[in-house]
Amino acid sequence: MAFTKNKLVLVSNNSVPGCPKLFIYNTADTVATANTADYFLSAKDILSVNDVILLVSSTGGTPVITFNIVNAVSSTSVDVSDGLVITATDTD
């Protein structure tokens, strides 16, 4: 599956200079796919370094939630961190 820009939702746009924005993005792609170079390239005009993407993705049909930090943005590239896993399965 490819990245769909209109599914990248701005959750918080703090007006404090230098404060990162918070986005949420839901995809059936795996975390490994979503954190590859330029997956978020079409959002380069709205992303900035240190912005946070709360990524809701999937691994074998199991939802995975990660915090991904935008490492770099240019006119030709967007790089995000591998992501900090918040939850991968229900442990009940």
C-alpha cells in the first residue's frame, strides 16, 4: 500500500516556535514499510524536522502503534525514525 497524504491528520499544531506538530496516520502497511526513506515524501510541504507521527499500522493483521519522529525533510526526501512501539498486541 502507498502513503495517502489526506489520511495524515494534524492532531496538534502548537503555535510556539520550534514546537513540533503531532500527526496521526493509519495504514495497513507495516512499520518497516512506513519508516522507509521517502514513504511520507508527498507530505514534505507539511512536515518539519522533529514533528511526531503517531503511526497506527499492521503486522500480519495485528495493529501496531508507534511514535515516529521526522528526522529530515527536503524538497526531494523525507526521513522518519524507525519508531517507538507503544503496543503490538492485547495481552489480556
